[in-house]
Amino acid sequence: MPITRRTLLAGTALTMTTPLGEMALAQTSSSSTSGSQASSQAPGFYRYMVSDVEVTAVNDGFAKRPLEGFIRNAELSQVQEAVRAAFLPIDALPITFTGLVLRKGNQLTVIDTGNGDLGGPTSGNWMTNFRAAGFDPAQVTTVVISHFHGDHINGLRLKDGTAVFPKAEIMAPAPEWDFWMDDGRMNQAPEGMKSAFQNVRRVFGPVAGDVKRYAWDKEIVPGLTSVAAPGHTPGHTAYILSSGGGKLMIMSDVTNHPALFVSNPDWAAVFDMDADQARQTRHRMLDMAASERAQVAFYHAPFPATGHIAKEGGKFRFVPVQWSPTI
């Protein structure tokens, strides 16, 4: 994929300390705040079942993204009207980060790892919530990465270089790997994008020979099939989790906040490296979810970031699940 003005726009927000404009989020962790516990919420995890697979949504917090300049092909007034209709702030959008943990038998699979200890003041709480849900990183058998933006990969490795999941097999999309690990592309990248390439090497470099690269349309762990979803990044990947009669479409970053991009799938976020391709992917995936009445999970939807897609008169709408105290 050539580096163009689009990739530059997407890459200017990618830095190691602020791991991407879209990822500067998450709850304030107890290790990074001096405030009282009274200012914090309960741990951010939520469990549900897909047949016999236990799914745990693990929240990493949130970040505020100014609305101005966020949508490339819509007027600011249109974007403000969309967030106003969703009862959201009209100056800055709170964007959440939610990864998934799949448990079946002795297999514990993590899908995307959050901001890690590079998160901002309201992000980087994924591990706190992961442990609160009763998990131990040493128990994780597989980590599946959807794409290489920092808010999805930085939780793999601490700032000091320590691997977070010491026993896990790390799996990454082959097209994504081929793009970001290409030295030629990194050397030719605009200055604003070089830090993104460098961060990918920081995370994956020490284990590059051990990372298993997977193709699209393959069952990568039992019951989990990779789905081509390029556009947001060259190798951006979604998944279908199937078990018994249950199905969950794991959308990754097919949309950013559903209030904007499910309702307006033609809008182009500044983070989408190929806006036209991302738009085609979004329509395809949303239409599939609506026609199959499948449950969906998004990385950037309001927690617990799962629900369904309704299609009415050619328009899509995100319908969150009803929260349940039992699984």
C-alpha cells in the first residue's frame, strides 16, 4: 500500500507516548491517580456467552477526541448534530476502548490488548480490569491482534520492554505485518508517521520470529475465523466467533463510535488509512450483521460494546444489548 496523504493524516496521531489519536483513552487506574477511590467506578468487565464460549469484555477506559477535523467528509455542524442526537458532547467525543477475552476449556484467548502503560490519564486500565475479572496474564494461551494501532498492541509490552503475556502465542494478520514491518515503507514514510512504524517494532521486534501470521478467512483458534476488513489499516481484521448455534461478529475498528459511523457509514474518520476501502468494508460488515441478526462487538462502542445492528429503510442503527446480572 503506497504512503499517501491519507496515510499521513492517519499517521500524524500515531506516537509511542500517545499511541494514536483514537487510543488515548481508558479509565484512570489506581496506579496513576492520587484521587480517592470514591472518584472511580467499579471494575470494567462484562461477561456473556456465545453458546459454550465465555466472552468477557474488558474496558481500557476512554479518551476525548475533538470533533473538529475528526470526520474528513462531513461538515462540523453535521457531526455535532449527530452527537447531539446521541446525547453526547458537541465539542469532544468520548471514545472508549474495549478488548475481548474468550474462554473455552483451557483455552484463554485475548483479542487486542489496549493501551498498556502508555495510556493517557483516562486510559491504560485494561490490565486492572482483566485481573479484576479473575484472569492472570500467565494463563493466556493466545493473543490475537486485529491491527497495529497502538491502542490495540501497546498492552503486549510494557515501556520497560517486559512482555505482558509470557506464555501466550501472539497472532497477527499477515497483510498488517507485511505493511508495518517493511523497512522500505518505514524509511519512505512521512515524519508524522514514522513513530507508528517504530512503535510496531518496539512491540513486536523482540518476538518477531515467534509471531504467527495468519491469513484472512481462516480459523485461527477453535471457533474464531478471521475476516478481511481492510481500509482502517491495510491488514485490519474482524472476526466471527461461532460456537454451537451462537455467533458473534467481532468488528474491531470497522467503525469508530457507532453513534457516528453506524448511523453514517459513508463518513470517513481521520484514522482510516484508505477511506474508500474502509467505507466499503463498513457497509459490507454492517449489512451482514443486520441480515443475519448476529450479535456484534466493537472496540470503540460504549461499554460493554456489544449489541446488534438494525437496518431500517436502508439506514443502520446500533442496538446495545440489555445489561444482565447473569451470564
